[in-house]
Amino acid sequence: MHSSMPPHILLEWFGTSRRDLPWREPDVSGWQILISEIMLQQTPVARVIEPWNRWVERWPVPSAMARETSGEVVRAWGKLGYPRRAMRLHECSQILAAEHRDVVPDDVETLLALPGIGDYTARAVACFAYGQSVPVVDTNVRRVIARAIHGRAQPANPSKRDLADAEALLPDDETAPEFSAALMELGALVCTARNPACDDCPLVETCRWVALGKPAYDGPPRRTQKYDGTDRQARGRLLDVLRATTGPVERARLDLAWTSDPGQRDRALDSLLVDGLVEVTDDGLFALAGEA
């Protein structure tokens, strides 16, 4: 499969085209890279840079975060979305401080045992923080492989084949981690989901999709996630109220945050309580976790 995606061509492109992102600096720790990977899940890079800088300054090591309440970490998470990520990272920090001497493990299996760390994040940390030759597959990588190797406009549904495809492309030398980063960068900057810039792509000469005449996607309808009016938006509005205060609030304050559909508001609040993001005080007030 190497002949379909020459590593040296992609690495040369990456050398001149890579974005200058703060978590790519040489002195960044595994913990700080873990923070970036958690923040980057389903969130554009541009929205992550400022919060990441604040977090690594405030919590440079896991034990610094572990001393906070989970509610304070969720408050600092702000508008990044999917706040359960912040709560899981707080849980993770406590285990790293207590059981791993404040150091993020360097192997995939140990990383997978930590709260909130799935297959992608474990591999990304092992690869980007510790230079391990492991395949790292996100949406961008899957799209590049679908086009360049399989000749499809968009990837099929995620499967174990994705890892096998990515692993088969890895160079068998010390450039493997950089190649993984380059593959991801190509999908983010050039081989984008809409309007890919094929004329600017270093793989245009070997891309199977281009060779086939860029056939249109003919798979099952692709689901798009909406946000406006969803339970997720309602949850966000309720959390906004609690993040903006330093103590518990009355139910009436939360009710004012989402008035269009009281049933949806109740459902959103119930889910926040079930997830452990929000707690109820003994006198019936509501607060972020650990602050009741």
C-alpha cells in the first residue's frame, strides 16, 4: 500500500505546511497533549487554542487539576461543548496523580484504562506525546484514506478496518509518528469534507479517487448533527447559569434559562443530574458537581 501514498511526499508537504499549534511544541508534556486531545474532540482547532493555553498554565500537572472540584473544571471548560469531557478529564487527573506519579502513561493499553480515554485518544497520546508507531485514526484520516487508497468520496462507517488501513500506511522507521500527524493535517487542511483542494494536494498524482474522476459519494445518507433546539443546547443553557455563579442556585433561575419547552428543560436537567455534572443540595438548590 506504500506505493499508493508515498510517505516521503507527505512528510515533505507537512514540513512546510503544518500549522503552528501550541501543543506541537517540543517541550509539551504528555498531560498537556492529553488535554489538547480531549478538547479537540468534535471541536475546531481555532476554538481550542485559547482554552488550552489557559488550562496548561492553570493545571500544568494532573495533581493541580485533581485538587479542584469537578464543578470548577466544568466551569473552566466554558463553551467547548460536551462538558462530560471535562468531568472525565478531572477523574483522569485524580488517577494520574494518585497512581501514576503525575505522569500520563505512554502505552495504549494503560491509557485505555483511564476515565474518558477511548481508542483514538489513547493512540493519539502514545503517538504524539511519546513518538510511538501506532496508527491514529480520526475523521480526517479516514477521509484521506477513503479517497487516496479506496477511491471513495467519503469514508464508510467506522470499523476496525480503519486501523488496519492506517497501520499499513505507516513508514517502518522513526518517521511514523510524524507521518500520522501529516495524514491528519492533510485531511484537516486540504482533503476536506467539502471542496477538497486537490490541486494543492501532495498526493494528487497517486490518489485513486482523483484517478477515477472523483466519483460522487453513493453510500447511505450521511447524518448531520443539528444543535439549535436540541436537548444538548438546553443542557448548555442550564450549565451556563451554574458556571456563571459561585454557589448553588434556585430552580427558578434554571427555569428562566430555557423557557420554550419546559418538558425539554426538565429532561435536560435530569440528564445533567444523571451524568453527575449537576448536584442538588440538601435544601433543594442546584450546583455544579462538587459544589453542592
